[in-house]
Amino acid sequence: MASVLDVRGVHRIYESAAGYTHALRGVSLAVERGEFLCVMGPSGSGKSTLMNILGCLDRPTSGTYRLEGIDVSQLDDDELAELRALRLGFVFQSFNLLPRATVMRNVQLPLVYGDVPPAERVERAVRALRAVSLPAEYYDHRSNELSGGQMQRVAIARALVNDPALILADEPTGNLDSATSEMVLKTFARLRDEGKTIVLITHDPEVSAWANRTVHIRDGKLLTDEEERALVEAAVAARPGLGAGRGHT
């Protein structure tokens, strides 16, 4: 199966008045078409930096990133913008919808920027909204009239409307209650079953359980299974009674 993205030996170093920050340290990762991958790590682990690079919002200091075989490092800013518009779909924790625009207008925005004819924009927006199971009665509502779960489904529809090669979701359930989070994650799982490729970042192990595969990042490095297991065992050992309590559940 072909890889949608292939990251090899990526480092990202930021320079500031305080010195250098090594945010990513030799990350290598491949994601196959139709895979639902979760990148899991605590705050400051480098997962947001990795997401920015995968979304062509930032460039690695060194290493390579290929999206559908295209070497992203060789593209100029205009080419990167076109790649983001046509081949990537973004879903954010804070939804990033236009609050006074209707649901239809929000979902159509990527198509407006892509010069898609109006009639086709409507058709594709309706198709994307149906894919996330938002009832048609909400299509003319302003986004600020919706619940959090409804807004996130609109955001997912907007990410789908260009039929992207890759959907990137940054803590998409972070502002939602548990029942609404489950509804959103079921939507991602259904999209995966339909062949969409999804990379989701989170700090929540309950969210990661929905993915086909989870990779763990810490201090800018992807951990091996053995390293992750050792960290978990150390955390359990440091909290007396935790291991015994879990052993009987």
C-alpha cells in the first residue's frame, strides 16, 4: 500500500534570544493510505511542531518530508499554499469557523479560494455535510448558533470538501464533553473506513484507542514500543497501589 506521507530524519530547531530549542529530533514516520494514525504525547513533546510540518505550515530544519511522493522541501511558499488548499484538510480544537457565516458558507470556503464554480461548491459542500451526518436543517444556521459537536462536524466537513489526501486533526475533542467527543471520533472512524487518511494528535489515551495505530512522542523523539512501555511501568511504579488496583479490573 502506498504511503501518503513519508517523513525521514526530520529535525526542527528554533532560534530565539534565549538560545536554541530542539523541538524535533530525527523523527521518521510513514502513514499509509486509509490509515487512522494517532500521535500521542504530553504538552511540550513536539507533537504540535510535527503537525505543523505535516500540514506544510512550517519547514523542517533538516530531513525530508514527502506528501504523495512530492518532496515538500523543494516547494516555494506559493506552491505550499496550493498544496495546503488542495491536498490537506485541517480540523482544530477551537473549530476555526467564521462565527457569523452560515454552515454552508463555512464549508464552501476552501472551494472559494480554489475558484470552484458556485453550483459545484454547493454540491460538494452538501456531500461533505452528509458525510459527517449533519442534518440539512442546520445548513443555513450561523456557526455560532450550533453546539460544540455540531461545530466540529462542520469543521470536519470543511476539511473533507476538497477530497484531501490527508486530514490533520489537532486535539479535535479538546473542547468537547465525553458524549460529543465519542460522536466526533465515530465520524473519524467512519471516514477511515471509507478510505480517508487521518493523522490526529492528542494527549488523551481514550482518543488514541480509536486509531489503527498510535505513535508516542516525547522530547521531540518518537518512542519505540519498548521505550513507551518502560515509561508506563516507571509511572505505575512511582504511584503506590496503582498497579495493584488496575490488576483487578
